[in-house]
Amino acid sequence: MMSAIPTIRMHIHPSYLHELKRDVWNDEGVPGVLKSDTATAPVVVSFRGNHIRKLTKKSYLIKYRKQTRKKTEFHLNAEYNDPSYIRNRLSFLFFEKIGVLSPKTSHVFLYLNKKQQGLYLKIESVDEHFLKRRNLESGAIYYAVDDDANFSLLSSFDKQAKQNLLLGYEKKLGSPDHDRYLEEFIYFVNTAKDDIFEKDIKNYLNVKQYLLWLIGVVCTQNFDGFVHNYALYLNEQTNTFQIIPWDYDATWGRNINGEKMNYDRIPLTGYNTLSARLLDIPAFQSQYFLLMRNVLQHDFTIRKLSPYLLNWHTEISPYLEYDPYTNITTAHLEDEQKQIFDYIEKRKRFLLLELSRL
């Protein structure tokens, strides 16, 4: 086997592995170790994700038991429903290129108890070390874990008033004061009159960064990305929120089941209460459309994105035959390249047409 991508060797005692598999929804995890040629690191291993826990090839959250200054955890995504293996990675790269904080990723080959588990995408966790690596101010981080993270006073599930405005969020980092500030922000979004909203929203939100994030979701067509699949970072120095993408395998023309999604499935303006309020303000709407045109012209292009995609496929192609969970071949990867390029062209034309009608 070629050595273009790193290898991760993980060991879990058979009794603990049985316990892990017995309940795929258990988030507590089991002890294990990561092994290299020179050292071992004690870790706690659990399954991760929502619908992906039901799939044959599991995704993992790996937490170091002895935390270091540089890392505490990372994610291993199986990318089981993505026949290209690169949609998450391409999405995070695209967000980064347009100016949105995004997790770092790399492909790895996983062994579990000396057995080949195949290709995985290693994804940086969004935590305090994520901030330190970027020289960002400390603050709070919230994961949007379900559709109630919709920036609304109403639940996405039953359209009833939320009993708690933190519904839909899981706090990764922060204090009760940060919780109250997030509640205040959501309440402000839903109750402020237009003139007050336009004047004061910048006290709560990095508006330009949010609009760039919205462009990223709209371009890649992550259907769940507007009320889910993101993290909120509260910068304590500016006291404003920034939004970070997460779980972007169902993108670039495919849905969560790996099936093709039409290029015009999601409108130019996307969804959710916060986006609707911002785009209802003429100044923010003009800013969004101007930013969108710039991204479509300079970043959402085959010329800019194809070198990364082709390089990643060249790296992972030799490993496909060693992945026991896939029948994907190099020819399939080439088909996926064409499908993604076709999606980019059609999606770009659709969005430009929508812009021309305004």
C-alpha cells in the first residue's frame, strides 16, 4: 500500500468493543489506545453523528484521556454515504477560502485491533484548542445538535414556543453568563423592531462573517445546514457570535443518503429566522448579494476547486481496495468528479440567474 496518507492504529479491548457496539447511541464511550511506532496514547472512543450511527461503517469521536496543550479530541468520519469521500473536506476548504472559520481535515487509513477499517476523514474538533490554534480570543462554543437551533422562539418540531431558548444547542465551552447572552441574542433576533435590529445586530453578531457562512451553505446546498450542522463561537473580546460549519458530506449535489440532489433545491437566500431578518434589511441584503456575486465569480468555480479535489482523489485512490466497507473504485471517483463539476456549473448558473432577477 502507498503511504501518501497517514495511518491511525487504534486498539480497544474486545470486551469494551462489544460494549461499544451493543449501544450505538451511548455517548459515554469506552477506553482504548492509539498506537504509533514510538508511543501509545490513552483515549476514549465513542460513535458519533446521528443517522450515520445506523450505517455499517461507523464514525468515531476520539478523546485523549491525558489531554495535551495542543489537542483533546478529534473526529473520524466514515463518509459512508459519500461516494467521492471528499465532500466534507471540499466544503470546509471552500468555507475557509471565502473567509469562514472551518475545521481542518485530512484523510487517514484506520486500523482497529489490527484489522483494516478503511478510509476515514479526520476532522478537527471545534473546541478551545481550535481557538488557540488560530490565535482567537477565548469565549464560548455551542454545537447546534438538532433543528431547534433555528434562531427562533418556536420549536422546529411542533411550532410551539420553546420553554428554553437554548434548546437545540450543546455547550462545548463557556459559562452560565454565556448561556444568558445566547438567550438574549436569540430573543433580540425575534423581537427587535427593524430599525433597532439594523442598528444593534452588530453588537451581537459578526454580520459579514454570517453572510459569508450563509453563502457557503447556499452554494454547497447543505439542506440541514441552516438550523443544524453548525457551531457558534462567542468571541469574548468583541462580544459577537461567529458561525462555523459542521457535517457537510450531504453537499455538492448529494443528500444525506448519498442520492443526487437537484442543483436548484435551495433558494438564493437559504432558510432560518436570523437569515430572514438580516435579508429583510435593505443594507444587509445588498451586502449579501454583493458578497455572493464575488464568491460566485472568484471562489465557487471549477478552476479554483478542482486542483484540491483531484489531488485528494489521487491520494486516496490506492487505498480503496483495502477498505472492507466499500466497492468504490478509481473509476467511481472519476464519475464523482464529473458529477461535482457539473453541479458547480449548474448551481452557479442558477444562483446568478436568481441574482439577475432582483
